Amino acid sequence: EPARVVPGIAAAGNGRTWAAGHESLDDAHVFSLTHAAAGLTYWILEGRFRADDLATKNWFDTVTVYPNTSFLGGFTGTETTAEERDLVRYRTRISGDVLGDDGPFFQNRSDNLSRWFYLFTHHSDQDLLTRIEGVDFSGFGSSPTANERLFNLPGPVAIRSCKFTDNLAGIGSLISSGSARLESTEWFGNRGHLVQCATTAEFLEIRESLIVGNTGRTSLM
């Protein structure tokens, strides 16, 4: 059963219905650690959120997520299945700019979060797929000389219908994974390496994606 996340909900609950949604990813994650095994799915309400509306900064720095986890955005709060979403009209947009003061050319980035989550798994779990869908990311990354990673995943990741705008990877990569499948993604104005897969990865697969105006150190992928 999915864990529903409703930022700012007045009366947070157990996440099993939209009316009793978790107020933040912090709450959903703590609940999942005691009530769920691998394979948990987070349903995140549509809207524009700063990253710290969804979780504390410490959450992003230290979180341990189960392998085989899915993060799905674009819900309006009425859906009973993920297939009911309209990802053309409704998006979950997350900004890493905590103070909301980003300037042009990646100025005023010292407050920005470096990553959305850091996934730790045991070696035996590294074949389990992590899925991210219907979530847009902007304003992540604080320094052009830091090793920034929006996602750090030892296993495979599938990213579908997501947009990445004005993120800063520094000397790292926005997405570091064992292997990656990108479908219907858009990449605008990011700086640094976009995707880096392990040398033993089976594939980096890109389908129906738009990559415009990004700058890399030596290459984008």
C-alpha cells in the first residue's frame, strides 16, 4: 500500500488515505521503517514545494531508503491508482533552494541542498530497481567544486516523466547509479555531469527525452 505524502496537511495520519496523509517525507519514512518492507511506494501530492517543505535538511543528508522504492508525484489527492494521474496537468515540483534566493549563473547557492536522497543498500539488494516518476527537480547543488549528487543509488534506477532544471552537480553527477533508464525526461540549464553509471552497468538507456542548454565538465553523460 502506498504512503501518501500531503505537505502542510492539518491533521497528519498514517498515510493510507489522502485525508490521513503524512505531512512530510520524514514522517512517511519513519512510519515505513516500522511498517513496510522493501518495495514501498511514496505518493506525493502535486504542487510546488521547497525541499524543506517535504523534509528537514537532515533527512536529505542522512536518509536510508529501502531498495526497490518508488517516488511518484503528480497526485491531486483523489486518485486510488497511480494510473489515474494526469502528469501533463499536474506535477510535483521540488526546489533545493531553501531560502528562495537563487541568482543567475548559479549565484547564492550556499543554502541549497545537495541531494534529494542518498540510498544505502546491502550488496545483495543492488539489483532492486528504484523508480522516480512525475517529479520535477530544480535548484539542487550548492558548489561548483563539491561532489554533489541529487540521487546516489548503488543499483538500477528508472526515471520517467521528470524534469531537471538549474541543478548544479559540481564535480559529481546529478544521478549516480548502477544503471539508469530515462524515459520522457527533460533537462534544462543544468551544470555538471548529468548521469553517471557504474563501470559494470548493463546500460544507460534514454528514450524520448529532451536535453537542452546544459553544460558539463567534459561530457554530460
